[in-house]
Amino acid sequence: MERRATRPERHGTNRPERPRWATVAVAGTAGAVLAVGAVAVLGFGERVIERPVIERVALNPVNTHPGLESGTLEGVRQRVAPAVVGIVAAPAGAPLGTSGEITGSGVVIRDDGIVVTSTALVPSGDDPVRVRLPDGTEKSGRVVGSDAATGLSVVDLDGRGYTASVLAQDSDLVSGETSYAVSARDAIGTETTTGVVAVSQRYVGPSGIALDGVEIEGEAPPLGLGSPLVDDRGAVVGITTAVDQGGSWYVSPVEVVHKVADDLLIDGVVHDCWLGIEGIDTPAAGVATSTVGGGTQVASVVAGSPAASAGLQAGDVVVRFDDHPIARMPDLLVALRAYSPGDQVDIEVTRADGSRATLHVTLAEHPST
């Protein structure tokens, strides 16, 4: 049965609903996967393209397809593999099918060929992107936009009718839980690697720029850069933006992927927001470690910033940002990446006298953008 639908909000009730590409048309449900039909608006400089698309959004819980065992490597791989692509490096102007090395992975997020991958894998100019599909065929595409601050790029493939992945609404990456990277292989097919969710980190991405994301502990797949991280339902909860050959990789959570893709598809640029504080980690009581913290202590507040307007003070310890618990400064930095200028958030702090306060903040465009 068809019904009218709008995309659920991904954050607290104070966050205003932001149009997702354009007006949602109709939606149908299959199990607990919401297939959202919409008219997409893509901006390429002065050229604007409108076209109907289908996006698949995971609702909780997601029913496993018949014959697949949720929680197993093969079951997860089968659910995600039809949407995982390889990014091919080939000489400029080389025709499709010309031998080229797969340098990393990406994932299709809409049936009209919108792919999210790592910025390090795509050209910085107007050169086309070559993508190898799961069946071994190749497609050409163009870079809609890239965001150096998150390490994410959006690619628009030629043609329609692609199999889209199921995107989680929020990543809900809990430390200690198992997750899976599904990446392309040198030959046809995909491979799945198991990892354990660690903590939010600031790390150096493959392009040499500092990125904020979540560390996944485990041996990274050879072509894991740009690959989707999925949970045991097969829903995408993040995109791999850096790989450490020492035994871990790093992902940008899916709520950040939603935000970056929205901005790039609509405006061609990402609208970063800011809070306007300098913070330091506060160790949890009785614990002296960089991985467990008791919040982010405000060292200073920038005059005229959203934080100043809301009443944040030096000495406050931020322990919650909307529905995100804050144990360390990287938690706050990662959470901010999913928000847009104008969003209203609640920030819970512990004050210097030990009292708790909830402050209402309206985020603003970052001065550097």
C-alpha cells in the first residue's frame, strides 16, 4: 500500500526538519526497510538536474531476507554486496574496460547511481570516475562534490537502476560491538572483514588532513578505503575514510554521511557549523586514560559564538550534545559534523560548582566557510 511519507528526523526534537534533496513523493515498506521515493535535485555549477530516485532507509529492527542469517559474515556480505563498488584508477581518457587497478571501494546509496566513497580515491578536477560494479562491468561517473573536512566524496554514475544499500538512520556505534566492512576485491566480488567498534578519534586521513571519526579495531581489508561499515542487520552505519595498516580503520558515521551527501547534492558544498569553544578532555573519576573520559571541559569560549550566546562558560564540562553522550573531545567533534547551521541543540553541562544545566544552542555557519 502506498502512503505519503517524510524522512524521519535524525536528531532531537529541537532540530528542524531539513528538506532531503526535494519533496518526498511516496514510500513503500518491505519488512523494516523504508524505500523512499523522491524527486532529487542535483546541482552541477549552474546546471540543475531533477530526477526521481529511490533511497532505502533502515528501520529498527530490519528483517533479514529469506535464506540469510543476520549476524554472520556471509549473510551480511550478501545483503550489502550488490551495492558495493570498486573505484578504478586508470589513465585519463582510457575507455571503459581498459585494464585499471582498483584502489578502493564505495557504496551506492540511491538507485540513480549516487555513490559515497573516500575523497582520496576520486580525482580533484573534472576527470571522470571509473567504477567497477559487482558483476565486473564498469561505469563512468563524475564527482558531484568532495568534503576535505570529513574525507567523503559523492559520485554520480551514468545510468539508472542500480541496487542501493540500506542506510541506517543513525550509526549508534557502541564501543565493543562488532561491525563489518564490506569492500571490493581486485577481481569480481566483495569481501567482508570483522572489526570491533572502539572510540571517537581525531586521525590523519589519506590526504594528510586531520579527520574526526570512529576507530574500528581489526585488520582492515586491502581495498577497505571508501567501503561501507555495516551492522549485523546489513545496514550501513559508516563509510571508511582512513586505514591504518597497524590493525584498525576509521569511519565517518552514517549521520555525517547523510549530512555531507545532502549538502553536496543540493548545494555542491558542505555547510559546516560550529560551537565556538576550546575544550580539553576530562578523565573519568578514578581513571587516567585517553579512551575513557568524563566529558569535555570548556577551556575558553569565543566571543559572539553560539556557545557564548547560549551561556557556556569556561570551566563547564560538556557531558551530552543533544542525544550524544560526550566522554571526550573527539565525541563532540564527530557529533557536530552531522549538524547544519540553524540547528537547535540541547547541551548538558556540569558546572564548576557541581550542578547540572541544560543549555539551548542555535548552531551557526563556521566563520571559515
